[in-house]
Amino acid sequence: MSKYFQRLHDRSAPPGLEWAILRRLPKALLIGTLIPVGLSVIARLLPPAEDVDPAKAILNVDIFSIATTITVWTAVFTVAIGCIVVVIMKGPAYVADAYPVAHANRPQSSSETGNRGRTAVSPKTEK
């Protein structure tokens, strides 16, 4: 792969906030998973109120726990993708292969720019 790309003098940006965020993501994922799961466990251990159907209450808490866990996982995964993109973009710069440009050594004529013989009119200045 190195024969296709040439590094540009070890030029790269210093690490920033993205690394601090990446280091905190596993902890956020763990906490964001354990809290809803713990809520579901607590709903099974504590007795429900007398006028509430216990199966329905546990089912509602389980649905809330699953939805919250999936939302937290999605958020953590999205932030991780963003941090990885920033890390890649801050990486070393590479020199791309040059390609010939038709008008590189001479200015563009009016036919090349699409004017087709029209000249640009300069605005008049009032004194």
C-alpha cells in the first residue's frame, strides 16, 4: 500500500477531544446498560401496588428498559463512529498522484470558460 501513497513530512494534527471521548465510551456503555437492566430487576423484586396488574407492570418496565438500552447503545456507537472519523482525518497527510490539467500553463481563453465571445461589463461608478 505504501507504494501508492507518499507521506507528507509526518504532518498530522495533535490528538484532541476525540481520544478523551473514546476512552469514556466503554464506561458510558456499561452504565447506560446496567441502569435499565437494574430497573427491570428491581421491578421484579419489589411488590407492585395493590391495584396494578403485576405482569403488565413488569412488561412495561421491560419494554422501557429494552428501549432505553438500545437508545444508549445507538448513541454510543454513533459517537464512536464520529470520533474514529476525526482520528482518521487527523492522521498523516498523503501526497496524491498528479494528473495533467489542460489549461495548467496558460490562462483560460473566453472559449474555454464558456463566454462565447461576450465580454464582461464592469459596473459604472458614480461620482
